[in-house]
Amino acid sequence: ASLRGAETRPDPPPARRRYSNPHLEAMACAVEDINERALREVRQLKSPLPTVQAILSAVAVLIGNDDVTWVGLRKMLQHMAPFVQRLRDVDPHAVTLMQFKRLKKMIAAPEFATESVKGSFPVIHRLAVFCRSCVAFLSESRFADVAKAPAKAAPRTPVVATDMSLKFSPNVRKLSDDELSKVVDLQISRPNVASIMFHGTTDCRGINFDKIVRLQVGEVLLYEECGNKPPPGEGLNKRSTVTMYQCWPPNGADSLQDPKSQDRYRRKIQQMTEKKNAHFIDYDCITGVWQFQVDHF
């Protein structure tokens, strides 16, 4: 009898370990069937949905990636096999208390809305389940005391916003403590100078806007004088759209009268934007308005 068929038949894949704990089993199931095509669709997003970025940021924290900018998250997904292996290698027993607290806060945020991506990005929904299940396991085991402890009330520290040249929408100067804890799409501006839109929900309690935010003609700076800049995604150090006005060449707007010089200067502005790891949106040579997006400051 010929043994050729037996010799060429591939070995069946090893059976996945089964867990009696439902949270560990959910983590293992979530990693199954992640495929290259699904990850590629996510990587190709130039401007991700806040939910997609929030979920991938939680994954990054769990596997030990410090870079939660969109550039860093896309790089994390670049090669499927190593990424999936890193997920499989996650040991909830090795997760630190700091990681646990940060993850718990991240999955409680409004941006972590898993149902909104279940149909459009099933792989992102699976990764959300992975993170939630890990936090659930730790909340019932190693960090049960931490999870059950009553949350400390946030200090009722008023915002500092005495610079009346800065305009806020909504007006943080008039919001209650509860409203300050969940400001949606906060916008800070100086008329005819610059504006910043902070995407998603921002906890503005206790923020010293006078010290943190600097808007000048041709210059937008955050946390320049602060040594306590929060991690990316927290405070004002988050995904934002910046609009700057009066952005003209050194020799003035008169040098942008013909289409060729306009196109040349627009390309220069775009290159300058990308050098700063920001995402170029537009530059209008007629109005001098420059707009771009940053993952964090």
C-alpha cells in the first residue's frame, strides 16, 4: 500500500487550550480568526473613528506598547502573526496595577463603544472583548480589592481660565463640576489667531488653561511650561484638529499671487506639517488658513 498520502497530509493545528474561567476563555476566543485582511482594512484608515483608536490604544497598553498615536497603532498592526502572538502571550497574572487602572479607565470612557464597530470592524470588536475580558478577570481575582473599592470623588478644583482672549466652546468657565468631567468636542480659540478642537470627551476638571494653552500668530503650543504632561489620550494631550490663521510666507501674502507660487507654498506647508508627525488637512493661500490634525501634543 502507498504511504504517499499519509506523508504529504499536513499535521492538524494544535488544539487551543480551553479555560474554565469564562473571562480567560473569552480572551482566547477573541484572538481566533483574526486575519490579515481585517487588520489591513484598519491600517488603511487615515483618520480613524474615535472608537477604533480607543480600543486599539487599550490593546497597546495591555501588550506593552507605549506609542498610542495613530501612527504607532498602525505600526502595531503591520504584521499579523507577531501581533496575534503578542495577544496570545498576554498573561493577566503579569499585568501591573498601573496597567489595570489605566485599562479600567479606558474601557469606561464613552469612546470605548464596542457595539458601534461590531458590524463595520469585527476585528476591532474582538479586540475590545479581549481587553474587557482581561479587566473583568483581574477585577475578580488579583485586583478584586481595587475594583471593589469606592471610587474617590474627583477634587472639586475649578478650571483656571483667566485669559479672556481665549474663547471656549462650550464655555468651561460656566460649567458645573459634573459637566466639566465630560466635555464633548471642546474648542479653544483666539479669534483670527488659532483654534483647537479636542475630539471626543475631555475631563476638564482642574485644568489650568492659562498655563497649558498658548495660541499666537503662527504658533500653537500646549504643555510648553508644564512638567506634568499627561500620557497621550488624557487631558488635553489627545487627538485634535488645529486651525491657524494669518499664516503667510515671510515675504508676505503678495508673493502668492500666481497659481504656481501658491501650489509651491502649499506643498511646502504640507511637508512642514508631516515633518512634525501631524496630518495635513488644508492650506488656503488666499485666506492664509492652515489646518492639520495631531494624535497628541
